[in-house]
Amino acid sequence: MKVSWRMLGAVAAVGLGACELPDDFDTGGGGGAGGGSFSRGFAFVRGDDRNVYVVDEAGDPNEPEKLTTQGGAYFPTVSRDGRVVAFVFKSGGTTELRRVPTSGGQPSTLLSAASLPGCVGCGNFRHPTFSPDGQTLVFTLDKGGLPSLARVGADGSGFQVIATGGGYYYGAASFFPDGQSVLAVGGLQAGWNNHLLRVWVDGSRATDVISSSLGNEAQVVVNRAVLSPDGTKVAFDGRVSSNVSRIFVASIGQSLGSVTMVTDHVGADSGAEDSFPFWRGGSELGFLSNVGGGDNIYRIGASSVRGTGSLMVPTASEPAYGGF
């Protein structure tokens, strides 16, 4: 049965922490991406079938457009112009970077870990992200067992490992507005990403440490830190002392400014996990939360303090946003 936003609001009030209803979605239907009408909105995967879906801001969040059918999809990212989704495809022990138009069509392979030029033993692709001009992807891979950063052209050309070793284990990256460098999460031990690092995409400069502390409450970044479109703020999913993840926001320049926790849950929902933040413009965030027992996309103001957010898209994991 199709679930309307009105019905979702009732569910939210009972089991999802009384999230307020979205006020800027078209609730009159429209069929998600509408067979090629996607211009600005969400990309995500679903845990039950591991395919890529998109839904336009003006579409119906109950009826997203399904872009892949083979399964095995992880970590989608949307180009700034909203035309392309790139994602990781996993099959057995092999990973690939693939792309598919948001208007629909056959996915194409950009890069396969099985045949990387000059990178023997590299694999386990994850967390791709588009440059502002859509011409480059930076992603995380393992090289010799170390989490590293690499780049490749959006057409599959020009593969290069740009950061590896040097004492750091590298995680997900987000482009600065000029497209010349990325903000990456990292750490001095595997699985403990408590540093924010600036890495130049052409590999011409050494990694700069922006911060080795995430504020007073966040201990490590769980999945990613993402820059706002103008590059003045950063949002990240930080694990706190109670061992749950919450969304944090801080100003950023040569160093990290004051850090604010923007999401939180209390009572029966205190164990919920908030993760995979993304920016919807310069003043609002989207994020993934399993509050109420299922993965859904929520939104919240970037200057909010310890809110629960508003339900946006049901049954969605690993969200991204594009078409600014």
C-alpha cells in the first residue's frame, strides 16, 4: 500500500520521535524521478536489494526511481548538476566504480579493482565523491592493506593514488569549492578517524592537518565529513561517549571552529544512530537515521541544537544529494 506523507507523519509521531512533516515536498504524487525529470534531490540504496534509487525534490518520496537492478550497490554520490550518480559495485571480493544517469539507462564501469594500472593489491573501493565540476571522483581504497585516497576522471581515465601512508589511515573525502583539494577524515590507527585532513587532488602537496580533535563530545567520525557548498562549514557523523552517532556541524578554515551537536534523541530513542550527513544548500542538512527501527532520510537545520529532524524519504540508506 502506498504511504502518504500524512501517514508517515502519524508513524513519526508514534514511533519516530514526533518528527515534523516536510513542508517543501510535492505530496501530490509524481513518481520520484519521473522517468528523467530528476534535477535536484536524493540518491540512496535500499538494504533489501542493494540497488540505487533517486527521488527528485518535486517528486513523490514513496515512489523513487530505481536506476540499477543488479544489486551490489554501495555509497552513491550525485554530481552537482544532478545528472549522474556514481557508486561502488561489489561482487564477491571485487569492487568497481560505476556511474549511471539520473534519467535512467545502463550503468557503466569506470574502474575495476581487478585491473588497476600500477596499483597491485589495491581494492575495496568506498566513499566516492564528485568534484564541483563533475569531472573527477575521489574515493577511498585499500593499498597494501592501508586505507588510502585515489582519484579518477568521471570518464574512467587518469587513475592515481593521491594519499597513502604517511602515518594516516584515510577515510571518506569531500571537495573544497575550488576542486583542487579535499577534506578527508583520517586517523593514526585503523578505525579511529578523529582527524580532519586536507589533501590535494593532484598529489602535489603534503597532507595538511586541519584538526586532530572533533570537539568536546565527538570521539571519531563514523562515516564521513562533508563540506558545505561554500566550504565554510563541515558536517560529520561523530560517535559520542554513549557509543551512538550524532550529526555535528562546525565552521572550518585553516582549523576547525566551535563544534555543535545538531541531532539527538532521548528516552526510548536514545540508542538511535544518525549518520551519513549531506548538505541541502548552505543552511540545511540531510542525514540517515534508524530512529524507530528503520533507515530513513531526515533533514535538520545546520544551526539547530540537538533536534530530531524531519522525515524526508522512507526506507533509504547511504544517502547523497545533488543538483544544487
